[in-house]
Amino acid sequence: MTIILKKGDSIEKLQEQLQEIAEKEQDRRRKRKREILEATAGTVVFDKEKTPLEIQKEMRDDW
């Protein structure tokens, strides 16, 4: 993404353009994150015999 600076543009206009770019980037990241979550959520089956703390420790140790 590019902002073209023109002679005589006001600071407010430039800030507006920067804000628009930042919002578009945030939206793109949110959409990608949502896609990943929707594709992977609920696919991991945890052992029902273990407590959440045991599962957390096991996952941490595997890293």
C-alpha cells in the first residue's frame, strides 16, 4: 500500500489516508485469523480423563 504525497496536501488528509490503510490492514488480519479459527476450531479432541491443567502442562512441554 502506498500513499502519494502531493505538494499542498494537508496533514489531516495524510493522517486520514494513513488511518484508512491501518484499518484495511487490521481488517485483513482479522479476516485471516477468523478463517484460520473457523478451519481449525473444534478439531482437537482432548483426553476427558485429564484435567485442563494437565492438558496445559502437556501442551507446554511439547513446545
